Amino acid sequence: MDDEFRKLHAAAMPSALDALDDRVLAALAVRKREAAATRRLMAVAALVSLGGGMVGGSIFVPTAVEAKPLMPLIPASPLAPSTILDAR
């Protein structure tokens, strides 16, 4: 086993292995920049969405409409002790 380790120690390191660290660090830097750009883009999208909703909600205001009873098929209860309890 020691002979094998000596052979590995004496062997020249491949050039691709020597440049591996630089490639990994460059890829990490690119990924970090992309993550920062994505966060900024999501913040801009949220602001545009909220702003558009506020503008759209304030410009296009619908007219007020009287609410209909929830159960139109059921008549008013004759057993109600008061008209206060009748929802209509």
C-alpha cells in the first residue's frame, strides 16, 4: 500500500485538476450574482403587482349594490318572536 501512495505522490497532477478550484469559484460567483438579480427582480415584480392593484382598485370603483338575502327560497319564519330576528 505504501508503494501505491509513493507512486501517486510522484505522479504529476493533471492540469484539469489544477484548474478545478478556479472553475468552482467562478461558478459560485456567477450563481451568487444570479441569486441577487433574482431577488431584485422579485421585489420589482411585487411592487408593480401591488401598485397595479392599488391603481386598478381606486380607478375602477364599482357602484354599491344592495346585498341579496343568503337564502331567497326560504320564507320569513312565522315562529320568530320578533321581526328583529328576521334577517330580511
